[in-house]
Amino acid sequence: MEAFANLYRGMSFNLQKKIGLDDTALNYGSGKIENLFATPRLVALMVEACARLIDPMLPEGFVSVGNSIFVDHFKPTLMGSTVTVEVTITGFESGKYHFDMNAYDEFGKIGNGSHSRSIVHLESFMHKAEAREFSMVG
């Protein structure tokens, strides 16, 4: 698939989230500290930001799906803080959009990473997923 003209290198999106109990490591089973921001939640926010950047720009019937992700979560953030995720399209190659991702709290940078997403026709993609599921039954 070719790149869409309305999605271009340098295009960016910011997503903010005040960290609550549902965002903690204890809630995600990723640690025992009940008031610490969970790495899986950071990853989810980053993926959400990438999808929110490109999905509204796609033609009817198309969506993006994640292919790969790398995240380094290197600073702790306590519940009650606000996390800001900034994602930027860095390119398009082999049918995938590539993103740089950075995350911050009120004290500075807490994480970064990279992500790639493919654009798919939703109906065709779901048919393939269902066919795969049914081929495994039996």
C-alpha cells in the first residue's frame, strides 16, 4: 500500500492523561507499588496517541493496526501527576508508518520509543482474522 498524502513526516499529536488508580503498576499486575504509573499503561497511551494521529485522516473503511513497538520507561511517575505523550510520524516504508514517541510528566522526560502501524481495510482485515481463527479450530 502507498502512503496517504495527508499523512506526512513530521506530523505530530499530543495526548495528556492525569494518572489515576487504574493507571498504576499494582492495577496492571506489573509491580507492587500502588501509586506508581505502570509501564503497560505508558505503552497503551503511546499506541493510542499514534492511532489517534493517523486514523482520523484515513478514508472510510480503513484503520491502522500496530506492527511493532519499542518503549523505554526510565523515570517513575506518581499517581496524580499528568503524563503527556508526544508522537511524530518519522516516515513510511514497506507499507508501515513509523513513529517516534516521547513521554513527559511535570518533572521531565519519563520515556521514549518507536512504533510502526500498517493501514488496512477493516472489513478485509477482519475476514482474514476470522478465517485464521476458524482454520485453527478442529
